[in-house]
Amino acid sequence: MGDVGLFGPGTVTWRVSREGVLLAGGGAALILQGAHPLVAAGVADHSNYREDPWGRLFRTLDLTTRVVFGDTRTAEEAAHRIRAGHDRVRGVTAESGGRYPKGTSYHANDAELLLWVHATLVRTALDVYQRYVGPLTIAGQRLYYDEQKELAELFGVPRDRLPDTFAAFNRCFDEMLESDRIAMTAALREVVEATLGPKLPFIARPLVDALNPTTVGLLPERLRGELSLPWSPTGERLEEASRAILRRILPALPILLREFPAARSAERRARVAA
């Protein structure tokens, strides 16, 4: 009952990952991941994202929160499920993209692809937290990145492939975005279409419409331009206004609405351990 798991209270990972508002960055993370042609090919060939992109995100999030907030056994079992799921995702690309010609083989457990997916989650989580919850000091961001290395290793990223420092991570991320390992493909455009315009009941449509400015605003300028995503001074002001409103509302929300259930369970275990 007192097993706090792999991270525990006092870690920046618990502080950041407990916030339900991180869901607002899910669409941007999906698009960033799909900007790598081999990741996009794996998603196109091995998932139902066209019919249920947000469902795919929630299922991934469920396993990830088990790793972050579960006891040690739960975390290790969830990490194993993620690695096993990735092991089945392999094939060859149906189109050229950047440096990858048509027919390039891919495997979701390849270190390069795992590292890129992990990097998009780290960057998006930090961006969303600081936009909507509050600032993190540079020291806090560095500590968060260092803690996330353990998560990356659990998901199969070799330690020697991870940038040593947070500054090196940011340089690698930005260099990746400017490289030919990021490219526009038909598969990526389908990811964008499914993310920004998912097939949902009419009643749920306003929620997606409200999230779309955040999704687009979180994307780097290169992707917004090459994907022809609408972004104007007016859109930027609307996103800033929604950001200001959320930052005022979130502290007033009850914990039951603000935090992920797994985080609340982890806090209860931590109190028993103490």
C-alpha cells in the first residue's frame, strides 16, 4: 500500500503530470509525432486514428499515467504493454518523406522513433504546464527532463541516445524540427485532419473547436506554415485570452476535476508510505 512507484511526491514529474489540462496539448503532440515520416507511416498502418484519434491518445495516456503514478509493479506492467504494442508496429513506408524514400522500413521500437515521440511529449507537457498552470524555473525544467530520462528508458530509449542535459535536449529538438527527418506527407496530413476535425457526435464538436487554437498555437512555425494551418494575429490573441482565462479558473477547480485520478490515488499511497 505504501509503494509510491518510480517517481513519488516531491518530483517535478508528479507535479506536472497530475494536471488534467495537459490533455490540451494532446493534439499538438500527435501532429509533432506524425511529422516524422516513419512515425506517420506506423500510425497510418497500425492504428485507427482516422476514426478515433483522441481515443488513441486517451488509451496511450492511460498507460503513461500508470507508469508515472502507479506502484512499481503497475508501472512496470504498463511499460511492458507499451513496448509490446510497439513491437508489433513495423512495415515499410508507402510514400517518400524527407530523407526517407518510399519503401523505407520502420519499426516503432527503433531508438530514433522512440526518442522523437518521447521528446514531443516532454516538450508539449512543459509548454502546456507553463502556459496554463504556472511557470517552472529553469532548475525545475532541468529536473523534470532528468526525471523523464527514466521514463524514456522504460519505454525502450537507450540511455546513450538521450541528450545529457535539458539544454542539449532543446538544441536537439530544434535541430530535428529544421532537419529533413521532419517532412510533410499524406499520412501527416491525415493525422492533422483527424486531430482537428475528428468524427465526433455533434454535441462534442464545440470542445474540439475550442481546443484547435491551442493545438495550432503549440505547433512550431515551420509546421503551421507547411501544413497551411490558419494562424493570424487574431487567432493568437484568442489563444492568449483563453490561456489567461484558464490560468484563473484552474486554481479554483476542485481537485476531482483538475487532476488525473491516477495522481490522486498515488497521493493516497504516498500518505500511507509516510
